[in-house]
Amino acid sequence: MKTWFITGASRGFGLRIARLALGQGDAVVATARRADAVIRALGEHPNLLAVPLDVTDEEQARAAAAAAIARFGKIDVLLNNAGFGLLGAVEEASAEEVERVYRTNVFGLLAVTRAVLPYMRAARSGRILNISSIGGYRGAPGFGVYASTKFAVEGLSEALHGELEPLGINVTVVEPGYFRTDFLDSSSLSVSPHRIEDYNGTAGAVRGRAADLNHGQPGDPDRLAQVLVAFADAPKPPVRLPLGSDTVRAIEAKHAADAAILAEWRHVSVSTDFKD
């Protein structure tokens, strides 16, 4: 029986994964800002510990990790799932909006990871799954600030992978594309109220497309949940796991574009070395 520690477990991917993990006999520490929201979503279960957690509160993160150990004795899988989006041109986003999304998506992930890692290191075992995004691999108009938080998650995950693998702890950054969850709803996506007319054809157009795409996304969140629950047992997990055909296409397109840049500008790129 594995013990999962899941942030943002009252809805979306977190809820689906928690439900599947409980269904296969695992223990789940399901966290959300309100523990009663978790109970309403999952019901009472002997293997479920619902814990209130605002991921931006480091003291609360440490208390939640300690509660997990007190109840189940171990944490095998940490799923850093809590986060939200910000839609708007980079210039349109206020400092307060930028700081708020970073507090949750980056500093919150760090707080929870730091709270759980001492227990995993002591056990010389564990798995960390950090939910990133298609936006963590390539930026796009309208989602620049959000993508920058996920770029941070990608960099942190790659470094953690190298630091923790010798200790028996595996880290994977998960890169979902557009999945049919509530991510594009106001509950998960903050839209900057400030609009600049010059961006109507770029970030402004994305605002409209996001509304049209809502609940018509190509990805099946139930299939994603099934993949990640099974993935927790993969013997040699990769450092990144793209999920969704749109993510695969985006990665392939970026690889091709970067290869073209190197081909055209290689002489400039290598010209900056010392001429020894």
C-alpha cells in the first residue's frame, strides 16, 4: 500500500487521482485550503486523511506532512498539483497578480516539497510528481506569466531529479496539454482586468479562444489520472512526462524551431569562446 500526499485534491486532476488511488487500496493524504471540501468530494474513507493546506503557508505545509507521517508512517508519492493560471499579456499583468500566481505555483510547490523531503530522505525512497503544463515547455501570448511559473517548475524538477536520484527518490515533471477540467473556469484561471489595445491581436485574441475552448479541450482528465496512478509504479520514471497530443505537437514544433535557430546562428553562438 502506497501513501500519496496530494495538493489541490478537492477537484480537477488531484481529485481524480485521489479517488483512483483510494480505489486501488492506497492511502491518501488529500489536501486543500478547506479539508471539508475534500470530504465532500471523496466522502469518508478509512485510508483517507483530509488536511487543510494553503500551500503558500510553510508552517501549515510542515504540519500537513507531519500529520501524514503520524497517520500512515510514510509518504511514498508527493503529487504537487495545486496551482492556477493567469491570462493576459505580460505587460497587462499587475505586480500583485504576478506575485500571487508565483506564490502558489512556485513558492507553494517549494514549501510542500521541502516539508515532505526530510521523510523521503530518511526512508531513502519516494516519488515526486510536479504538475507543470504545455506552457512549461513553451511560452505563448496571453499566458506568459503563467508559463514562466511552469518554466520555473521545470527547472526545479530537473535539478531535484539530479539531487534526489542518488538518494532513491525519483522526480518527474508532468506536462499536460489542454484537458477537459475546470482549468479555464474562473475558479482556476485568473484573467487580468487590465487590457491594452495594442495586444488585441495576440494576447487579446487568446482571451477569446480560451473562453471558446473551455470544456471542449481534447484531453480526457480521467485517462490522465489513470496514467499517473499507474506511472507511480514505473520502475525507471523519466524526468519529464508529456501528456496529450497537443503537448507532443508543441514539443516537436519547439525542437524543430530550436534546431533551425542553431543551424542559422551556430557561427555566432560558438564565436564567443576564447580563441586559445
